[in-house]
Amino acid sequence: MTLTSENLVAVPGMASRWVRLANGARAHYMTSGDSGPAVILLHGGLPGSSGLAGWRFMAPYLGERGFRVYCPDMPAFGLSDTRPEYWPRGMEDFVDFIGAFADALCLDRFHLAGNSMGCMNTVNYTVAHPDRVLSFALIAGDIGDVVPEDVRPPKGQFHMTAYDGTREGMRAMMEAIIHRKEAVSDDLVEMRYLSASERLEAHRQFWPTLLQYRHIVPWTDQNRAARLTTKGRIDRLDIPGIYLYGRQDILTPVEWGQVQEDHLPGVQFFYPDDCGHQGQTDRPDLFNPVFAEFFGYGTVSGELADRAGVSDRRPELPLVKRG
């Protein structure tokens, strides 16, 4: 293994940083780029996820193209603070964390994107603080009760709770959500295993609310459900948004993306091929330029949109720029 002294995979163009939040928590993040518009990238929610694990192929690309990129480790993930008082109690705590993280780095307005649970956190933060989000990009996740709660997501070939706490189990989980198997290196498996092993109890604290948010089980706390509601909120925003959903996703199949498309008329959908649940890892050749164009210009060129599988289920939005 060739992990760094912090047990991180070394990625050229990315730097490991720490910041103290207003509540006293130590927050770890990876960063790339020194100037330009700020971009916050949010990782997924399976054990061992982190800003580095989720965005190691995209962050340096954006950093080289004039963006300041921040990839935080959410509470219960990566190198996040392990003290119990900073464990997340529910999905709403991630919304608070994103705000506290942006405040600590003096980021007033920024582009926001997320994969899987990061997609949910992007949606939840954006509807709570639309004044701070310049644009948003979603990858293979959920969008809350804007999809009717009696509509359940289809079952995938890999269950979200299948991780058994071993290195072998971590590799099996990674190979399930990442379609491009060569991206699952020994170093990645070890980094994620070590992180997850120290945070399994913290992870268990919030997990029931993620299942409730995804319509898998009913809400047990209606106050929490009200705070995380998206109906009449995400579908009313005029903030530019895109959504990419891999056709080979076996965790949450592509049909779930199509259901969500029917409830987000103001968001442009793409369905890239040869792409699983963690699309930014499977197809950096598509995701990287799509994000760079969208965050840079507010549009995606027609040729690139076609290569990225722009949806033909409804008319394209004006952010797809043709001619």
C-alpha cells in the first residue's frame, strides 16, 4: 500500500486540508485550484465514502480549468471528526454541515454538486439556501418527496446495506457501484476500509433517515420529514440544474432516474452509457467536461450533450446549446 501519512490515496493536483467549524468540529476536505468560481462536490453515503474517494478524477480537472474546488468529508465519513457529539443524527445535519463548512471557508456563493447521498444533500441544501447556490449538478441519487412517497425506488442488484465490515466486503461494494473495475485499486479499498472501520457507529446513527428519505421505510419523525421535504420546493427553483444518471447503475437502476425526470421539469437530464452508480469515476471523459462547461458557462454544448446521453424523453432545456 502507498497511502499518505493521513491514510489517503495520493492524487496529483489535490491537497488535503483541515478547517475548524463554528461548532468546534474539525472538518477535513480535499481541494484543487487556487482561483475562480467556487465549486463544492459532495460524496456518496456508503461506508468509507469521502471527498477524495468520490471526486479524485474530477476535482483536479476542474482545478486546472479555473475553478476553486472543495471536496469535504461529511460527518461519519472520510477523515471527519470521530467524537460522538459530531456524529450526524439525521440527513438534516448534513445540510447544517454544508453551511458551516462554506462559512468557515468564507464561500458566500458557489456551484454545488453531489453523487448518490451527495445528490440528496445537494438537493436539500439548495432548497434550504437557494440564495447561496449558483447552479447545481446531480448524479444518481434521490430527490425526496417531490416524487410521491408511495412510489418506491426499484431494487438494484446490490443492496445498500450489504457491506460486512471487511476489506473483501469493501472491494465487493466498490466493484458493485463502479462500472469501470480498473478504478477500484488496492489503495482505494484500503483507504475506504480504514475510514469506515473508525466510523461504523457514526454511520449507523443517520442511516435510518436516509432510508426514509428514499421512500424505503416510512418517516418516524414528522418534524424531520417536514424539514427535508422537497415537494413544491426543488421543482419551483429557477437555479440552473443538470442531472446525470448512468445506464448501468446496479445500486439504483436508471429507471429511477427517469421517474425523477418526470418530476423535475426545470432540470436537464442525461443518461450516459457504460456508466454505473458513481458516474464521475466511470466516465470522467464525459462528466468532467460537462461539469466544466455547465459551471463555467451555464450551458452544455450540443455535441458534448449528445455524447453524454442527453435525455430524449422530453424537449431539451435551453442550457443545451446547439448551433
